[in-house]
Amino acid sequence: MNALTLPDIAAQAARQALPLEWVGMRGIALPVWLEGRQLSAKADAGVSLDDGEARGIHMSRLYLALAALEQENLSPALIRQVLQRFLDSHEGLSNSAYLNIHTDLLLKRPALVSPLSGWKSYPATIAARLEKQMFHVELQIDVPYSSTCPCSAALARQLIQQQFIDDFANKSLQHADVLTWLGSTQGILATPHSQRSIAELHLQLDEFIDELPLTAIINDAEAALGTAVQTAVKRADEQAFALANGQNLMFCEDAARRLNLALRRTPGVSAFHLRVVHAESLHAHDAVAQSRWQREHA
């Protein structure tokens, strides 16, 4: 009895000849190495189907090519190699290859004052494409932070001033009395509202960059904002965080401008689109600001 050749349905002609911009798989589970640490990731892998006569692509070839990502640290060079394998395995079918890697970058962050530290997770996506030998890499990173409303702070200060007038009108001021008043809820009767906020960063990298500057971008963003959310804290750290928020009041417009100025100085970044979202504690809606930048070519 002769062995039958397994059918290759994808190699059959399409019933309707039409090229497709992207064909592949989404949500492929795989481990990746990033900055010396193995992380769990999901990948979207695809190619264009430029031969409109072909019925489909060979998805298993894309899947097998992703195995290279398990072996070494993730870099633009490694990603380009994988995309080239996508194209080599689809010669005559595809001219463009795409790869998106979704993961959570874990960074250990120190407390503000105490010796404590803890891990913080930053959702990140590395999006790459190889098209006519032109290689493009983009990063998407979410950076959480705290924001205290300047308007709310001013209104709270006014209430405290008024309470001071009411409590000490026509009285001789004694240092001990004022100190006690400042430490009481009777004196500091109002506080400004603050909210957990998020900076959504979408950055385009230089074509010939050697590394993925995820940590550098996060560090630059947190330094510009000044009030990164904390991990493990003691009371001294919480007090230092309250001080940082009180001295670092910002609207969403302020945050967007700070990030714009900081990120355009980050090495390896050629363009970006950022959005900041302040999840209002006063309103049931969010306050949002967006900003773009692109390096001018000489």
C-alpha cells in the first residue's frame, strides 16, 4: 500500500484572487529574554500575502521561527532575524513581515527613604516590521504615576487660611497653639484630591539601534513626572511621597509637556506619540492630554 502525500490546502489557488495586507496568528504564548530576565509574553506574528492567487500562508513556519526568541536576549537584531525567517519561508508569497511582542517588564524599585524595595510591572509591546528591507521597531509602554490637582490644592489652602482666620481672630498667637492647630484636623480641614494616572508612551526607535531602551525610557519618564507610584513602603516613605505630590502639582497638560521634553532627549528615540490619563477622583470621567514629536532630519 502506497503512502499518501499529505494535502497542502494552503498551496491551492484562491477562489478569488486578492492580496492581503496581514495574515498570521495572534496571542502566541512564549518566553522571551529581556534585559537578562526571562519573561512570559504573547506574540502576534504575520506576513503580507502579496500573491493574490495563493489561498493562504504557512502559519506553522511563522510559529517555528519564533523559537529563536527563547534563546537569547531580545534585541532589534534578533527580531530582524526572525522577521527575515518569516519572509524566507514565504518566498514568492510575502514581501512584508510583522511581529508584536506583548509582555510586562518587571523592574525592582527602591522606596523613597527606607531600605525597602519591590517589583513594579510595566505593560510593554515591541512592534516590529520588515518591509522591502526597511526595518522598523516601535515600543509601547505604560508608566503609572500619581498626580495631584493644582486647582484642588489651591482651594484646600484657601479653606485652611479661612479656618486660621476664624480660629485666631483677635487672639495673640502663641507658637505652641499654632503648632497644635497645624497638626489637627480642625486646622488642616481640607486636602487636595489626587489620582493614580497613566502615561501611555508610543515610541519609534532609530533604524540602527542596538538595544531596546525600555528601562531607560521608563526611568526618563518617571524622573520627568516626579511622582512614580511606589511598591513596598514604610510610613517615612509614605510621608516622602506626600511631600513629592505636594511639591509637584500637575494638570494632565503639565504631565504631557514634561514627558515630551524628556523623551525627545532619550537616545535612540526618533519619534513618539504620548497620552496621559488622569483617572479623576473628583469627576466620573478622566482628564486626558496627548502630544507628538518627530526628530527633524538634517
